[in-house]
Amino acid sequence: MKRLAALILTAALALSVMTGCAQKTSGAVATDGSTSMEKVIGALGEAFEAHDSSVTFTYNPTGSGSGIQAVLEGRCDIGLSSRHLKAEESAQGLTGTVLAYDGIAVIVGPDNPVSDLDVDTIAKIFTGEIANWKDVGGHDAEIVLIGREAGSGTRNGFESITGTEGSCQYRQELTSTGDVITAVSQNPDAIGYASLASVKDTVRAVTVGGVAPSEDTVKDGSYAIQRPFILVTKADAPLSEAAQKFFDFVTSPDAAELISNAGAVAAG
Amino acid sequence: MGHKRRLAENAVHGIFLMLGLVTVGCVLLITVYLVASGIPAIRQIGLVPFLLGDTWGSTAAQPSYGILPFILTSIYGTAGAILLGVPVGSFAAVYLAKLAPAQVRSVVEAAVSLLAGIPSVVYGLVGMLVLVPGIRTLFHVPDGASLLAAIIVLAIMILPSIIKVSITALEAVPKEYEDASLALGATPIETYFRVSVPAARSGIAAAVVLGVGRAIGEAMAVMMVSGNAANMPSLFESVRFLTTAVSSEMAYSSGLQRQALFSIALVLFLFIMLIDAALALFLKGRKEGR
């Protein structure tokens, strides 16, 4: 009898994980897509629900591709993508609205003489092709690569922008931005990455191709290691009332602070 | 009157029984859940490639799920911590139980209790800020986050349980044994190491097993100092333990990756059950031995 009860509880637990944005009632906003946008959209959704308690907000972290597909098939109101829409996706009647930009700073210890790297060199460093700081104008010391754990949005963003997916030779894989910054600050030969908003004085962000990372350079596109966070909607069909309210809320200037608190640069 | 009392007695008995069963229920629930969610991935990957595969790349284009590096790292790390922690801990226990003046003993015991109460994230943080850079400069390696750093942190973390259980075991040795040894002309030190320690050995062994259990299950502190790259274990390499393999990827995992993490947890669970069985055996041996 106890065993049966345990089994039922287990099944209930397992099922609760799998429910997505399948149901679509009025007064609900369903979003689906990029796992990298979890923090930003989560913060916005929470604030929106607090603002208007009659509307429930759901977010299904599936990935940019499946989020776009979900909008197309009408399985959710707003799709979330951490890349620009492809031409064939736009041709199917989708529009993308840039919600925010995700800028990723490449950080080194404060005493590291290297201050500028380009995207190619950064890719070569992280794949292990360049293994010594002297090859990029630094001391004769082995480069120590510090990154995030598999599945992290920052890692995924960094690797997809630099084209190093799955081939980074990390010495350390840490589970939070704070840990990465601490580890880099403790080792003068280390290099790592962190979302722009969380870079602190204990480490230094290198300029990429001569451009220093900042909100402005991320916004105007001159800083290379960045990607857009996009809201995907259908161009011809209007949003539900609740979804339109949510859309207006997150693109309003009021949301900018929430977005930057979540580590991204607001587009507005 | 007597009937009423018996009724109250039975009610209290029932309440206690229920409370006891809560624990049993929790264990049962966790076990069933772990087995149910750990088996599918092992089925899909295959038991041998899962346990003996030497590459872990859960988010690669061609994912591979071999956890041999984690298993070996957990075994090496625990063995290393025991190697460092047991001599220090058991000698400290002999000193505290037999040699130390009462005042010294009360101060040291308070310190040991405090050491047991420090949260593991604090061990990790201190390790990250002091130990990791220290290993880097001391051994001239590119980065200090390594198996060695994890071993040192674990060794310190298991000290309190080893010391406390060993003290209890040493104090349980009948005074007559020691008196007899002293009366035969042995010095106090000879007595402690030839008589007291052997007489308390099953208790000290239990302390060691307890330490093993603590070391193999620790995640947080280890995660912060060991680097977490899925390498085969080597003293100065960045390594990933069974515990950290689960906790570091769980947050964003999905699909087979998540299931495989549950399978790792299942393997860890089996290890800990083995250790618990060993502990029970030692404790039983102690009861029957004397």
C-alpha cells in the first residue's frame, strides 16, 4: 500500500515536470523557447503577474528553434529566440521584436597585460589551439580556461557566437557567474567569460577587435560577442488581449530596469 | 481508570509509530523515485558504456555519457581524504581522550564541534580563495583547482566525525585494561597504543566509514575547488566527482542528459548504501566482539 502511494506520488512528480504551454485559456500568456532567456523572461513574467494578477504567465524552456516552431503551430502566444529569425522563418509569417541584447564579456585577471583579442583569437584560445599567453602578446604562461557548466545559457551564447560549440577545452567548469569571476580573479593566467552586467572590478574585460564591451557598444552592434533576445510573434494574427498586454509591458521603458537586473541590455 | 490510561498509552504509541514511519516513507519514496528515474537512461545508453565509458559530453553534438571518470574521481578523492584525515583525526582523538588536560580538551572539543557546524559552502569558498591559489603557486601548476584541493578540503571536513566517534570508542574501553597494562610496567603511551586503540578499533573503524560516507556525498565544497572538468582523475588535474556531476548540470539539463544525471545519482546512492552496510557491519561486530 505504501509502495503504491509512493509510486503514485512519483508519477505525479514526473508528470508535473512535463507539462508545458499546452493549455491556452483567456487571461494567460504562454511563452516558449530559448533557455538562455530564462532569467530575463522569468523576471518580466513575475513582475507582470504582480502588476496584473488576473493574468497567469507560463514559460516553457525548450530552446529557440522549438519556441519559433511553437508560435508557428499556435501552441503558444509568444516565442522566445536568442538568435535572429532566419529568412525562411520570416517568410512563414513571423516577426521578431528585439527585447534585449545579451552581451558576454571575456574576462582576464587584472594584471594580465593582454587587453585586446579578436573573436578568431578568442575561439582559438578556447579550443586549445593557442595555449600560451605569449602567442597573443602576454607572459610566457599556460592559458587557463574557465567556463560554465554544460547547459548554461552564457556558455551556450559564448560558444555559439565564437563558433566553438562542444570543442572548448575548459580547465574549470563552474556553475555560476560569480564563481567564474572569483576563479579568474584568483589566477593571473586565467581567461573566462561572464554576462556583461555582472563583470566586477576584480577582473578586467578585454576589448574585442578594439571595442570595449558596454551597454552602448552592445546595443549598436559594434561589440561582437553578443546576441539578441527576440520575441517571436505571428505577423498576420493579432495577439490575445492578455498576450498583447504582456508584450506592451515588456517592451515598455518600465521593463528596462528589470531586464538589466537580469543581466541583459534592454533594447528600448 | 486503568482502561483510560491504557488508551492514552496506545494513542501515544500510535503517534510515535506514525512519526517513525514518516522517515521510512521518505527513504522509500526517494529510493523508488531514484530507481524509476535512473533506470531509463542506463537502459538507453547501456550499462557497460555508461559505467565504463571514459568520455562525458552531455551537450555535445554527438553526446557521450561515460561516467568512469566520475566514479574513479569519487573513489580517489575519498581515499585521499581518508589517507590524510584518518591519521590526523585518530591521533587527535587519542590525545583528547587520554592525554589532554581537561581545559585543553574542552577548548579543542568545542573547536571540533564548530568545525562540524561550518556549512560546506564556506569550506568551498575558503578553499577557492586560499587553497586553490596556494596550490597553484606552491606546485607551479597552471591552475590550482584540482583533485588535490578537493582531497584537502574533504580531509578537513571529515575530521570532526572521525575525532568525535573515535573519542567515544576510546572512552568505552574498560579502565581495567589500561590499569592492567600500566601495572605490568608499560608506559602510558605504550598502553594507549598497544591496549586502548586495539580495544577500540571497531569503533575507530566505524568512524572511518562515517568519514567515507561524508566525503563521498559532499558536493558543494568540492564543486568550488575541483574545477569540474570531466577528466580522468590525476592529482593536479581538474576533476569532477559523482556528486558534482549531478549538481553542476542539473539546473539547465533536459531529455536524456537529465535522465543520465539521475542515473549518476543512482550510482552514488548505491555507493552510499554499500558504505552504510559496511558501517552497520562494523557496529554489529563491535557489539558481538566484546
